[in-house]
Amino acid sequence: MLYQAYQFQDDLIAPLRDWAQRMQTFTGASFWDSGGETTSYFTAAMEMISRYKITHERPDFGIESVMIGNRDVPITIETKLDMPFGKLLRFAADVDMPRPRLLVIAPLSGHFATLLTGTVRTLLRDHDVYITDWANARDVPLSAGRFGMDDYVDYIIRFLEEIGPGSHILAVCQPCVQALAAVAIMSEDRHPATPRTMTLMAGPIDPRESPTAVNKLAVSKPLSWFKSSLISSVPSRHAGSGRRVYPGFLQLTAFVAMNKKRHEDTHRKLFSHLAKGETAEATKIKDFYDEYFAVLDLTEEFYIETIDRVFQKAELAAGELTHHGRRVDPGQIRNTALLTVEGGRDDICALGQTSSAHDLCRSLRPHLKRHHLQANVGHYGVFNGRRWEAEIYPVVRNMILAME
């Protein structure tokens, strides 16, 4: 009933948002607009009300061109592979020279792959970029079957096969575990599409290291609590009707609650910018929250297995992770260079959790391993923003270039 209750509440609020949207139009007309401070504040309030919503469809990446070298190069997004629970997208740049092919593995944790738009935009300067575009589970019919951790690893391997030999991967946050598992399996099988480099950024390879509030919550309750309290069935109006999911709006609520005051302060600033007509400042905040409030649902099996196998049992770090019953051994990785990146102020994935991958990849020679600790950045700053572009990205680029 949880999902149905949320849907009912959203349906009740929808007319209010629609009314506020229309009032914005009216205040823009000469009949109403007095140009005074009262009207400005009223218009700002109406826009704030109209924005009081969560969306469930992937926003556009909005990457139409990127500066490559000294020219602005058009970018076309191509679907290279379309599977029930995710697509492989390519950001095709109109350039003649060959560039390193890089698969960005986006997290499946309540947001769409567009959360990494800034990451992709930066990577496109020097790379032929692909990304995993995970589907919203509520839009996937029951006939498509299940999607758990093993299936996630299967998708990564299948995507790498589509890209072809000699590629590279970069995983952000949650999929670092599955990325490492996929490379270990491919390495053991001597798969021709095994990537040349593997960049793991702020991921829970060993969540037992310096546990954060997120880690502590995951181990504080039994799996039965997560199943009974957080899992719900998709309402009948959606294509995935009846599928058991962990709703994206719950994950968003949890993320907002972790930094409630910061989000409240930001929305106060947004109201002030709107009332004062400071369009550029307001647009920057609105663009962020348009993306942040776009959520997707996770299948029950993927969410519960992640809680169980990644956080509660830490199977990968404990040497107990299996893939379709087969033991995953990162020690089989011998030729894929490893780069791990952590943020000094990350309150989701703390120091040591990602760098523990180096101990697991025991067969890699020292020159194929590198760790980068970025001081004074939180979780989001590891893969987006000023320090990502100026200090972290050059390390990623140089690792990939060295293995080309």
C-alpha cells in the first residue's frame, strides 16, 4: 500500500501545482503585473509551488556539443544496445581521430544516469564515452523477469562485449562492486573484451571500513525489516504493474533527510533569486533539482541483494561473492590497471571503502595500481564540479592514456 499511498497523495497535490503554474502565466500579463515587489514575491511563490513534485522519467542529458581541442564538436546520443532493464548509450562526437572507448557505469540507486551528465561532459573532451542507462523498474513489465545483482554484472559484461576489445570502464558509487566482479570474471575467462583500465570512484568495495550513517543503517536491521517496510508493488497504471520494487521516492527522501538543512537553505536561496529576478542563479539551482528530483525504482531483488550481499555480509571484501554460483576472485585480474578515487569528506562512502580494492586485486603489479584521495570534497564532488574537472579528471585521463 506504500506506493499506492504516495500515488494518491501526488494525485491530490497535482491540481495545486497546475493552479500555481497558471497563476505564473497570469502574473506575467500586463493586466496583473504591477512591477512591484508584491507581484515578484507572489510569482516566485507560485513557481516554488509548481515545482513541488517528483518526476519518474529520465531527463535529457542536454549535451549537444563539447569543446574538443579548440573547436565546439556536436554530440549525438546513440542507443547501441536496448535491453529490458537498461540501455547502452553512446555519446558520439563528430571527430575523425580515434579516441579511447570508455564505459561509464552509472549507479542504480534511485536516480537516472543523467545524474552523471557533468561527469560525461568532462570525459567527452578526450574519450569516446558510453554509459549504462538503467530503466525505471516500474516501467518494466513482469514478463521481462527478474533483475538482481548477478543480472547487473551480466549487463556490464554484455555492454563491454558490444563496445569491443580495448575499452575502459569507470564506475561511480554503488556499481563499483559489480564492476570489479565483472572484470574479475572476464579476466579469469580471458575474455577478449576485458577492459584495459578500471576506475572505481567512491564505491562500497568494503563498507566495513569507517562505516557511515548509510552503512550503519544497512546493517542495523534484519532483511525482513527492509522487505516489509520499504518494498512495495507498482500501481496498476504503470507498465510494471505488480512488480515488487524499492520506490525511488523513498531513496530520495532518505538522501534529503541526511542533509535536510542544506536543502532547506538552498530552496530559500532559490525563492530569493526568483523574487529578485536573478535568473542565472535561479536556473542553476533549478537545473540541479530537476535532476535530483527525477527518481527511478529498483527491483526488489536488486535492492534486497545489495543490502544483504554488499552491506550486511560484505561478500566481495570477505572473498565470498559469487556470480550465478561461481566464486568471484579479484585476484584473477592481472592486466586491467586499477584506479580508485575517494573524497575526503564523503559521508556516503567513507575513506578506505573504495581503496580496499587494491588488496583484493592482489595479482596486479604495483605500476598498474593507483589511488587518488581528493581532499575537501563530499560524495557528489568526487565525480562532478570544479575539483572533479581540475584535479580528479586529469588523474583518470592519464591512467587511461597510459594503457592505450
